[in-house]
Amino acid sequence: MATKYIFVTGGVVSSVGKGITTASIGRLLKSRGISVVVQKLDPYLNVDPGTMSPYQHGEVFVTADGAETDLDLGHYERFLDQDLSRSSSVSSGQIYQAVIQRERRGDYLGRTIQPIPHVTNEIKERIRGMGRESGADVVIVEVGGTVGDIESQPFLEAIRQMRKEEGRDDTLAIHVTLLPYISTTAELKTKPTQHSVRELRSVGIQPDVIACRSDIPISDEIRDKISLFCDVEPQAVIPLMTMPSIYQVPLVLEEAGLGDFITDRLNIASASKDLDEWKAWVERLLNPQHSLEIAVVGKYVELPDAYLSVKEALIHAGVQNDSGVHIHWVHSEEVAKTKSEVLLANMDGIIVPGGFGERGFEGKVDATRYARLNNVPYLGLCLGLQAMVVEFARDHFGTEDVNSTELAPETAYPVITLLDEQQRVVDKGGTMRLGSYPCRLEPGTITREAYGANETSERHRHRYEFNNEFREEFARAGLIASGTSPDGGLVEICEIRNHPFMIGTQFHPELRSRPGRPHPLFDGFVRAALERKARSRKKSSTAADRPSRRKASASSRSRAPH
Ligand code: GLN
């Protein structure tokens, strides 16, 4: 079978859920036994989002092969339960860089280099290359941004050409839009969608499917109107109502008939659908028996997208343990100002996620101290491990003059230092220790027990590491290296002895968590948090039991007349 291509564009506004829709389409096809791969085309000129501020871009998702990519790749991997490679993330920056490099080499033999055909050819080559490299039946391509943006024009032109070259049977265009709700007249508006489709047509792309995001149900009348005005079949107008959980979206799209529509239109033989497992998992997600209050202490908490995979990993581990997880986004600068005892009281567990630079670091150290002294389950991710080591060492040496050399180069006790391989690195883009590396787990540790294995492989994104000079001394004092690189040279995981669950990882376990396959450390963390909660409830109920006997009899008296 020739590779088929599905192109997903967005209209009206950004953040309508195009990434989730794309990921969900992948799930629908995969659940029919069709192999898929997803590629994101980002119109910005950065080569990758690794150099962008989380405020600009949200989380940087790292693939196993070490690419720093858009957070939508996280959704794709989680919905497909499939690792993606660096080819899944393409930016205008990469495209222009490749074209200009070729021009400098003289590959174009005196020709004038232009957006069409040189840039568009490079884009098409990346898309087709994805098909070849993956061998997938279907390549789903999501175009970042919104139709009408100047910077996405070359991508749309490349797609227009590909639709012609590959043939109508082998490509499908899906446009995701928003139907705004006007409260005064209590109606959904279709006009912005009509305009957006007109914009798309003006670049030569007629959509086959329009997925319409809305906050209230879409009536048949509206569906017919969009069908007529935008020239798509009525069953190809797919209502996409805002759902309590993103994981419901594949089920909503399936219900609306999108999976069948796609396989019919692309003429793909599909095995029987199997979304039962997904459905059962979503059921458990929506109806948990227990609940947890978890603090995530970071400096970008105003924009939780900066910690997207952490949030999803907590959800996955929650479902595994039949628990809802209520995340409290705690600003680390606030922790430094207000006492942790105030901000973190009543938390069943604390996470300090990754980060860079000095701002907010002291608050993270304070949160770590609170977790250690109060036996609160703690999971430190990358900078969260480093904060945990700094806190432990400050206590151990009895001085505040302990730090990571990233934050205080002249510190008396540099417990976290630059990786050797980073000493001569000057460029900022794509130069960290990135991607998957193997890790050996230390027998007899909580870490090893959580993994249930002797080794693992985890994704990294950092320049600094635990300073081995302190390894033995700290191990004697109760902070042990529970995971190292196979040669033992790099500390990858630390844990605190005599604490129910206090683990820090130099890598990012959150990037590997999947629905139905939570990351073992998140799973262990959530379990420890539930145990702590159960213990403290028992304690408070036995404490309450004694004096409350009198109260109980008083209340039964007061109930007596009824
Ligand atoms: N800034 C730290 C380092 O580079 C931690 C990085 C991170 O949290 N991803 O090592």
C-alpha cells in the first residue's frame, strides 16, 4: 500500500485542540490495526524550541533520540503509545537551515533559491522522508499555527502540491476550527469557520473534514450549515465539544464517525476497531475512588503547559492507583517568601520539576527540605534532584554556602557541577545531554523496588550533574545514588534513606509515562502519597476517636427525637 497522508490545519484561533485532535486521529487509526506516525510542522524560525522560554512555548518535549521538540509530540506519543523520532518535529528554522547550507555548498548550481520550489521541496521531502523512514501506513502531519499566518504559507503550499502529486485517494485534509459561543443570543457562530475555510481554499486546499471545537453541543442545523457553506459532506463536519479530559477526545471522534470516514475516504482496509481498553481506562480516570493533593513547585506555574508531561504522568499514575490527582501549582518564589509549612501543609506529595537558572531555586530547596523533614513523598525531576542534593548537603555541612555551580559558581560546596562533556560547549541550541541513556538501578533501594527491574533507559535534558566527590560521604549520611550510568560514572537517581519516598532523577521520567503504562517512579510516588494519606487519616481518626466518644453520644442524643 502506498503511504497515505493526513494533513491537519487549524483555523480561527490557536489552542483549539489541534494537537489533541491529531493525536486522537492517530489513536483511532491505530486502534484499527493501521500503523501510523505523526509529524509536526512548526512555522517559527527557531531550529527547535529548545532555546525558547517556557513562557513562549510551554514544555520542551525530548524524544528518545534526543531532539528537543514541541509539546504536541508528547500528546502524540501518549495517545499512540509509541516513541517518535526527531523526524517528527520540523520547523521553518530547520528547513531554511538545510536549504541555505545546500546553497552555500553550491548544490543549486547557480540557480536563484526561492520559497517555491526550493523551500517547498525541502518540506515535501521531510514529509515523505517520514513516511519512508517509519514505514507507516499513514503519516499524520499537523501544521502549527493558524491558517492565514504569513509564516505558515510555505507549509500550506507544500501540502497543496503534495495533495496533487499523491492523488486524492492518498491524502486527506482536516481543518480544526472553533465555533464561538455568544452568550447574549445563546448560539454558536459559524462565520469564523467559514472565513477560515475560505482562507484555506485561497491557498488551494479544500478541506475534506472540518472538526469544530465548541463549548456547547452542536445542533444538526449548524452542522448542515457548515457542510453547505464549506462544501464538505455533512458527516465530515465533526463536533468536538470541550470534554472534562483530553483522553475522551478519541472516543468523541470515534462516536462522531471520524475513524470510519477516514478509512473509507483513504480506502484503507482496517481490522476491527478496538478502543475498549482505552474506554475502560478513561472510565477509571473519570471515576476515581481516591483523591490526592499534590504540589508541583516550579517557577513557571502561571503557565502549567510548561510542565505538561508532569501533569499527564500524574494523571496516568493516578488512574493506575484508582485516584484522582489534584495538582496545586505552587510558585517557587512564593515558597521562598512564605513558609513551606503554610504553602505545603495538607499536601500528600510534592514534586519539584525541571528548570534552569537561579530564579525560584531557593523556594525549590525549601520545598525539598519540607518534604524531607515531614516524610512527605517527594519526586524531584532534573533540577528537582539537584535541589534535593543541595538541601541535603546544606543540612549535612551546616552551612548555606552549598549550591550548584550553575547558580553559584563560587560556592564553597559545589555539590552539582557541569558535566565534563559540557566544559567546552559554547552554542546553546541542541547541545545539552539529550535523549535516552541507560541507567543501572541499585539493589535494595526504593527506586529499584519501584522499577521492578535492574536497569532502565531514560530521557535527559541537562548540563549539570551530581558531583562525585561527595558521593561516598553523602551515602554514609543517608543520601544514596540509587541509579547510575552503567559504568557507574554518573549519578542518575538519588534517594534519601529512612524516608518513605524521596527520590530525585537527573532525567525526565515524565516523558515516558503513558495511559495504562504509568512511569514506575510516578506510580511509586502516587502509591506512597496514598499510603501517607491513609496513615494520616487513620491517625487523625484514632486521635479523634477518643475525645469524640462524648461528642458522638451527644450527637446521637440530638438525633434521638427524629
Ligand atoms: N539546569 C539544570 C541542568 O542543566 C537542570 C536542567 C533541567 O531541569 N532540565 O543540569
